[in-house]
Amino acid sequence: MSRCVNDVQFVQSLLGPVFLYLSETAAVYIVSLSFMASISVKLTAIAIAPFPFFLWRAKYLAGQIQVQSRDSQESLAEVSAKVEESLSGNMVIRGLSLEGFDYGRFERCGKNYRDRNLDVTRTRARLGSLMTLLATGSTFVVMLIGGRMVVEKQISLGDFLATVFYLHLLVSPTAVLGFVISSLQRGAASLGRLGELFDEEPTLLDPPQGFASEFKGSSIRVRNLTIDLTNPNGQVRRVIDDVSFDVPAGTTLGVVGATGSGKSVLLKALARETEVESGQIEIGGVDLNDMETVAYRNRMGYVPQESFLFSMSLAENLALGNPAATEAELAEAVEQSRLSKDIEQLPEGFQTMVGERGLNLSGGQRQRASLARVLLTEPDLLLMDDPFSAVDTHTTEEILIEIEPFLGRRTTLLVAHRVATVRAADQILVLDQGQVAERGSHAELLDLNGIYAALFHTQRTREALTEELDSSGEED
């Protein structure tokens, strides 16, 4: 955000006032020095004699300003990131009484930004003083030596006064030159930071124009899929290891596994969010890397685990993927996602503003709204990454029953933490440390008495205990 707002402003000043001052200063110098030289070359040479030393010093200070400005902008980016982090995590901060700790972190970021800005200000002040000293010093030398030349009748009094006048014209542009140079360096530093963004190469590349293959079907074929991810420390970790499976068109594949087993990464690869090697994923018999990303995503629906709603009305959020949806289609999608009862409780129904990131809605409501939004697009391929993690078991079962006809006409990949969510799937994969540990239908996997069966019995026991505790609470 700091690059998009503050750096752009500095570059804007670089392209506006800075270039204007530079062109004005250059014009004044050319005209004034030409007239001064026509009067007395000797006096003009004496007047500009200090300039090389001062300009050399100005260049040194300008280099410092560029480095310090970059540090200042990086510090401002840290402050912006800290503010965004605190606002996003305010519930955690208040819940754990971390106000003092969080304020301390913000204070350190703020002090660091202040110190970096003070460094820039001090250097800019030194540069401005240097330019002022150059202007006044040159005027003093000209008056001292030029006055003697008038007395000795080397030049006339009128020529002397004209030289002082022309030199006076140089005083103001020279004094401003310090501001111009410092602003130029600050703008150059910001331009460099923006250049880093522009130089970033996309990791997901579309095939050359005219060589893209069309989306012809929705069957999925994955062969020897392997994905390595690199953490901020540069360490490489294999999250998907030699995974292969087929999903015929119009069927549903469930994917379960422990936390960190690679379920979400697998779905991101199929959603074209993660780069994969050619030949590892085919959709409808066409290599995923041979398709245009936009064309593919227009036919694919992706429901992420972390649902995101924009700061607009609920109706506008639901219709984002299909702005032409009718009221009847919108109502059907809301009913399928079991969001209709919640809408009745909202103050303005469909027109209720959901707030930034949908904070006015609960986690389960946001997930169901995200599901309804994708259902409205009627995709050929539906990818769902644990879309009911914040929804209770009873409501999840109602939703699955309601959307069963919808899923029957599409190829679906359903990632879930709860085994009960995927038990109706045509086929189920069990991932363990990035590998396919088990595969089969719900009944077949229970007969294996392996990881899937253990998950199923553990979760069923937990749900039974929860229901028993709820019943006891109601009786009390």
C-alpha cells in the first residue's frame, strides 16, 4: 500500500514541480551567465569559481538523501502493514488482552519511521543551507572584486551593477536547487521501489496468443503431481508428492486428511493459483498450462476456505460473478446455501451492507454467501476448499442435500476436514503428508480400517459427546 500511495505521490512530484524547477533554473543560468560573460569573462569566472566544490558536495548529500529516503519509505510501509495487521486482528488482540504488547510494536515502528524521516530532513536542511551559502558567497565575492574593478576602471559602474543584478537572478534558483535535488533523489528512490513491482514477472503464464487450447470438458486427470513450496527463509518443502487420480465428468471427488497434508495446495493447483509442470494436470483432456487463465476461470468455480466479501451490499456481493442474475436465480442460490433465514434477520435484507471484509456477518454466513456467489455462476467445474468449516453439522447436511442435483451436473472437488461432509462423494482421496494414502468410496474406506476410518470414528464420537453435552445443558 505504501508503494501504491506514498511512492506514487513522490514520483508525481518528480514529474511535476521538480522538472519545472529544473527547466526554469537551467533557463535562468543560461541567460544570466551569457550576459555576465559579455560584460566581463574574468568577473563571471570568479563568480562561478565556488560552484564546482559546492556541486560536488551537493551530489554527495543527494546520494545520502536517496538512500535515506528509501529507508524512510520502507519504514512507512512497515507502519502501514502494522496498522493493517492490528485492525485485522483486533478481536485476537482484545481477546488475549494484548493491547499493551500491540501498542509497543506499533510504537517501535512509529519511532523507526520518525528517525528515518528526521535523517532525511537533516540532510535536506544541510543541502539547502549549502545552496544558500553558495548563492550569497558568490554575490559577496563579486561585490568585493567587482567593486575594485570599478575603482580601477576595468569595468564601468553600470556593467558592475548589471553583473550584480544578473548574479542576483541566480540566487533564488540556486537556493531552490537544494530542494530540487533532494526531491529528485527522493522521487528516484520511490521510482526504484515502484520499478521493483513492475519488474516482477508473473509465475502463471498463458500460452502464446493463438496457441491456447479451449476448455472442452470438465473431467480431471492428475498424473504424478509434485509441488514444492519455499518459505520466507528459503527452505523448500514438498507439500504434494507424486499424486495421481482421475475424476470423470459429472462426478464428485472428496479429499480429506490431517492439517498440513496438502489438501488446500492441491485445490489451488487445480484452480490455477499455483504453478505446476506441463502434463501433470489435464482438464477435459487439455493440459491446464495450455489454457488461457481467464477463459479457464470463467468456466470454473472456486470456493476458498477463507471467504472474502467486499464492502458493499450482500446482493452486490452475491452477484459479482453473474451481474445479470435474476431475482429468482439469486433467491435459489441463497436457498441452496441455506442463507435465506439469515437474510430475514438482517436489518435491510439483501441490501444490508456487509462491512469491510464482511465483518458484519458471522464466519458461517460469510462461507455460505461465498458458496451462493459461486453457485450463481453455474460453473462446469466446482472446486470447494472446506467451505463448511464454520458451519454447523446439521446445516452442512441440509446444504449438501440441497445442492446435490446441482453437483450431479458438474465435476466437483470437495476438500473437507469433517469426514461426514464427503461421505456421499463418488470417490474419496485421503492425503497424508502430501501423498495419497487411501482412495475409494466411503464404505470401501471404512472397510480398510485405516486413516479414513480412524478419522470417521473419532469425529463421530466427538459429535456424539457434543450432542450429549448440549442435551444435558438443555435439561439443566
